[in-house]
Amino acid sequence: EIIFGDYKYTSGFLRLNYELLEDSYFDMVSILAGAFGERMGRILTEVFTTGNGTTAPQGVTIGAATGVTSAAAAAITRDDIVGLIHSVDPAYRQNGTLMFNDATLKAIKLLDNGTGDARPLYQISAIAGEAAKIEGFQFVINNEMADIGASAISMVFGDFKKYIVRFIGQDRMKVSTEIFASTDQLGMGLFKRVDAKVLNA
């Protein structure tokens, strides 16, 4: 049985001078709403990646059955990647995607196929508009993933449709005319409720 709960996140309140609102040519409220959305996106990316599942949503690296934890402190091998891909049941492997951070991508770009085959493991498509692949699979960059390390999960692979995110209700933008009234400032902040779990590790 998988039970979803809820966790509340906030962008934090920002003080906004009334002078800025009244004198600015731009729609500052709309600009700030976009900035709050970006800040919330960074917060949620972190918890959806590494959340512990008890005081935060279950991050995909916590819920995954396995991942790449390199034998060397700052190295990754093709064997690590192939082993990870084949740790996933073939029924889910065909829709699989790799996920790691940009530093790991750089390390992968320096790898070749090995055993006398100097062709790069990182495969740039010859078809215009088609994404590059690794071992025939697409990948996504998530800089909340850990760097390569002996005890860190630096790469995961699987069918991410099995990772479910629950967004609860609507995003709520709070505007307060009272919280900073003594300094004649407006307070603005964004709130959101979410949860997430891996359905099938």
C-alpha cells in the first residue's frame, strides 16, 4: 500500500517597497510571481531528488532500488552505467531514462567504449533535432544529483512514469499589506503543497 501525504513549501516572504510598485514602468507583481515560481522550482527539484520520504517527499534517489555509486572517489566507468541499466527489469528498461548532474555528464563525455574501441560512449545523433544518447538511452540533467563519489548515488535509471508527484490544490501567492506595514512595505510569498513517491522501485 502506498499512501500519499502532503508537505508544504514556501518561497519565503519578500519585502517590496511601495515606491517601487508605484514608480516602476514594469508590472513588478508579475515579475516577482515568476521569480517566486523559479525559487519554488529549485526547492521542489531538490526534494524530489533527495527528499527522505518522512519529513519531505520521497526523492527519486531515495526511492530507487539502486543507482551508480562509483568505486572510485571521482570516476565513473562504462561498466557502472551498463550495470545500472541492466539492473532494471526489461519491461521498464525500454522506456528508461538516465539522470545525473552536469559534472557527471562531463565525466561520461570523456569515456570511450573500451576494449580497443576508442569511439566515445556519449553518442551525438546524426539526425537534426534528435537528442544525444548514452548506451542508446536518453538522459536528463539534474544538478541536485550528487557528484560522482564512492558513497553517493550519482546516477539513476528507470521509467520515470513510476515516480508520481502529487500537487495538492493551487499555488497560493500571499500578499500582505500588514506584515511590513511599519516600514511601508508590501510582503509577498508563494506557498505550495506536494508529495511524491516511487511506485515501483
